Amino acid sequence: MKKIYGSAAEALDGLLFDGMTIASGGFGLCGIPELLISAIRDAGTTGITVASNNAGVDDFGLGLLLQTRQIRKMISSYVGENAEFMRQYLSGELELEFTPQGTLAERMRAGGAGIAGFYTKTGVGTVIAEGKPHMDFDGETYVMERGIVADLAIVKAWKADETGNAVFRKTARNFNPPAATCGRVCVMEVEEIVPVGSLDPDHIHLPGIYVHRLIQGEHEKRIEQRTVRAA
């Protein structure tokens, strides 16, 4: 089965449609699938629901899709650093399903594991729990959260072999693996593709069985808040 494609546009061919749900990896500006996001922008797909820990910044990551009004709804835990996101949300142009960070990670993991829903204490007694089923266990109240199953997962890894077995670096590992597993189709971009057998099996963070399409490309490494001091 061919997994390696020549470009992001080729890897996304036939997968995009208006109104779709996309799970996107990344943590802050680490591990953002920037090549795939740019290709989605260029494809003009609209009405997208995106599940992602962050919403990018104004000129990078998912911020590019917000600029072009291609995102209809965000399922996120952190939405700072993006003035356009704030403007669209406050004006009612963008829907937001605000989700605590650990809950979002577990919703993705659960969706990938075939678990329809789970109970958590996080959010009980807040607006996050409004309208959701509650259940008491051992005298404590829990709220039910649904697993996320996306039409498409887009993720970014540091290295992968030709079958898609992947290694993520540092905080890029936080959301990329669960995002990858909860997509019906997963497209992954990597900094380096290596031969099969060259990765230590004990060091693989995402098995290639979850990865359907794969591209290699140049990536930009950004810092969210650059702080310096006088010499």
C-alpha cells in the first residue's frame, strides 16, 4: 500500500469536503501540521469543525484557516494568542466548544480506541458540564464526555519510516498521537522519512497502522513568546 506522497495537496486529494471534521495535532506552536493546513487553505474547503488543543496564531497554523473563514467551529482548550479567533468568536462568526485540555486529549484517545464516551470529574459544576449527562460514582459526581471521531486527522512527526511508524519530539507528542488515532483517515507530515527497520521499536510513539498517507517537507520552528533580557 502506497503511503508516501509527493506533496501535501497530493496527500489530501479526495479526502476534503465542506462541513467535515478535522482533528489537528500540535501543542502551542510545537508539532503543528503546517504544510497540510496550508494545503487545506488552498483547497478552499469550508464549514470545517476542527478539534485541536490550540487555534494557532494569526499568521501561522490554524490561524491561516481562520483568516480565510474556512473554520466554522473549534473544539479547543486554549484559544489565546490569536486576535482573529477572538474577533470571530466575540462577533458570533465562530462557534467554540471549549474543552479542558486533559478532557480533550481523552476525547481524542477514546474516539481512537472505539470508546463512545467516558465520565470525568473535570468541569462538573461549570458551564462546561451544562446539558451533559451526569452520574454519581462512590459519592462523587461525574460528567459524561463524548469521544471524538474525525473525518480526517492531520498530524506532524519528527521522524517516520516508510510504513508510518512515527516518533514525535518533546511537547509535539502531547496531542499528535491521540489526534492521529481518532481520524478515520490520518495524513502525517514529517521532517524526515527513514528506511523501515531503522527506528527502535521501543521508541515508536505512533504505530504506522494509524497512518494512511505520509509526506516529508521543510518546516518552520516558531517560538510563541520570545523573551529576552538586556545584556
